[in-house]
Amino acid sequence: MPRGGPGASRLDRWYETDRPEYLDRPDTPREAARVRRGLDRLHRLTGGYDRFARWTLAHAGGAPAPRVLELGAGGGGLSRRVLERHPAARVTVSDVDAGTVAALRSGPLGAHPRATVRRLDATAVDAPDLAFDVAVFAASLHHLPADAVRAVLREGTRVAGTLLLIDAWRSPWLCVPAVPLMFVTGGPAHVHDGLISLRKAYGAAALRELAATAGPAPLRLRVRFGLPGCLVAAVSATG
Ligand SMILES: C[S@@+](CC[C@H](N)C(=O)[O-])C[C@H]1O[C@@H](n2cnc3c(N)ncnc32)[C@H](O)[C@@H]1O
């Protein structure tokens, strides 16, 4: 299915790309490290982490001590903000990449009394049903093909009351402000991966289709636009 959804225009299909990002390639570790640093700077510069943390806590169902799972956490900036914003929140911060998890363990989150660092695959989460109030997967969904996204939707809504997906809003116009910003935050490597990310981002129509076909019962999905150019999708089981 096209990333713009089943009814994607010809222009949108042309805009889509199947080029891999440096982050997805084993042979470009230096460029990938630059992209990770660039993304971290971008989130800090645009207030991304703060917004993502606020949105995550707003979907925790009002629990007094919210149990939060971050999937695909990268450097863990979002989890750190969640812990700062909510004095009783407990966070499981995870990523599928072993090196990323090792770096998280040796950083401040590894020693935080309310944080647990784990290696988890968002498509097959090793956790019991409803172990969390909210699970969040930020800036990561576009890395996965449609079948893997369906698995994330199933697994995220199995282990958490709400799965919050945050990624780039699908629009070619976003490239205009994004390219200079990414150049400043992470140089050519960040522009390379950022442009591919924007072209691979799932549109709202695609997510609706994936949520309808992810499991035995359709999932409930609410999608909205969030500054600075994000798709924010809250997914939960029906019934
Ligand atoms: C672009 S980075 C985003 C990192 C962080 N969430 C942020 O906003 O800066 C994408 C992350 O998703 C992780 N990832 C990719 N596939 C994954 C999967 N199946 N399960 C969990 N994490 C995954 C990658 O290892 C990487 O750390």
C-alpha cells in the first residue's frame, strides 16, 4: 500500500521513495551517528521532546503514577522529559538496536530510579497485556514496512491502553522549512535521512487502512496534526 494511503494521488506515489536511510544501513555507522545527534538537536531546538512528553502523558488515562513505555527511544530524550514533567511516572525506555540500548543503560536513564531500560522490538513486544497505560513510538514508524506497522499497532495496543504514534506529517511542503533546519542541526547526513523520512512518512489515510486491517477487530484511531509538522495518532483497542 502506498504511504499516502490506498487512494494516494499519482504525485504522492511519485514523491514516495524506497531509498534506505543511513539509520537503516549497517555500512554507514558514522553517518547514522550524525543523524542521531542531528535528530536530538532538532527535537531540542523545536521543543519536540517537551511536546511529545506532554502528548504522551495526556494519553495515560489520568493514572496517578502513569506506566509509560517508549519504543524506538533512540537517545531517550522523550523519556527524560516524561520523567521530569511527571514526578510519579515510571518509564520503560526501549529500542530494538543493541548499541542504542547499551548507550541508554550507560546514560542518565540507566541510573534513574523510575526508569527501566530494555531491548524491545516494537513489532513483538516482550511484555504482558496492558502492562502500560501508554506506549509511544516517535519518529520511527516510517522506518517500517506496512506489515511491520500492523504488528506495531497490534502489539502497542495489546501492552498499553493507548499507543501514541508520532511521526512527520505527510506533505511535500514540509521539506521547505525542514531542509535548512536539518542542515543546521545535523549537516548533509541529517538532510539525507530527513528527506527520506518525510517521503516515507505514513499519511493519515494509510494509518486508517492499517488500523482497520491490523488484527481480528479494527482498532480505534484518532489522527491529528501537531506542531512542528507532526502526525499524532492515538490508537486503542475497541470494546
Ligand atoms: C529515527 S530514530 C528515532 C529515535 C527517537 N524516537 C527520536 O525521536 O529521536 C528511529 C529509532 O527506531 C528504532 N527502531 C527501528 N525499528 C524498530 C523496531 N522494530 N522496534 C523498536 N525500535 C525500532 C531505531 O533503532 C531508532 O533508534
